[in-house]
Amino acid sequence: MTPLEVGGLTLFILVLLFGTFSILFGFPGTVIILIDAFVYSAFTGFEKIGIKILITLLVLSALAEVADFAMGMAGTVKFGASRRGFWAFTIGGFFGALLMTPFFMGLGLIIGTFLGGFIAILIVELLARNRLKPTLRAAYGAILGRVAGICVKGFFALIMVIITLTSVYS
């Protein structure tokens, strides 16, 4: 292999890893993996990663994103949060990650996502209900749904990476 090919393969694998770990932070990691596999297969002339594998990765990516959303909504709805509460959790998680990342780097990103979402849904639900116990239950359900969505999406991403690397190295 030439140094350019080694560099391209290394970049391909690094983007696969980035896609897998980006799921922890709420990014669409399965889509990143799919785009990475498509770009790699386009550069190699669809030799190692063919159209069938790309379609399989597309289906897995779509299933992962739908499952992540469904798990998040199921956890939120099961414990009684409203739609405004769900969106507050999502936006609050984004701002929490944005605020805590400069101070604690990667750990701040994870903690900020969950803490910001928890505080946002707590405020929105508390203003709507004026009672603390159901509000805490709704925030707890949103966090459980988010964690379950991350686990399911991470499992799909792991399957996608295994399929991709198996086809590249076989």
C-alpha cells in the first residue's frame, strides 16, 4: 500500500470511530458511519464496500435513528412529560453541553448534556404542574429514555462498524 492509501484508510477508520463515539453526545453517529462508508467505497470504486452493503448500512442507520427517537419519547411519555418538556430536555441538553464543555472537555459534554436537559425539563414541567414529585418523575423518565436510546443506537453503530470493517478487510 502506498502512503496515500494508508492515510486514507486511517482517516476512514478514525471517522468510523468518531461516528461511534459521537452517539454518546447526541449526534447522528450512524449517519456519520454511513456517509464515511459511502465516501470510502466511492474512492475505492465500490470494490470492497458494494451497493448491497451500503443499502444494509442505510437500513440499519434509519432503524437506529427511529429507535433512538422512539426510546426517548417512550421514556418521556411513560413518566408523564409533555411535548414541551421533551423539547426543553433536548434544547437544554444542547445548551448544557455547550456551557460545560469548555470547563471539563469531554466529561463536561456528557454531564452537560444530561444536566442541562434535566434542569430544562424540570423548569418547564414545574411551571406547568406546580408540583415537584410528578415533575421529577418526568425528568427522570426523559433521562432514562435518552440513556436507552443511546444504548440501542450504539448497538446499531457497532453492528454497522463490524459490517463495514469486515467487508473492507475480507
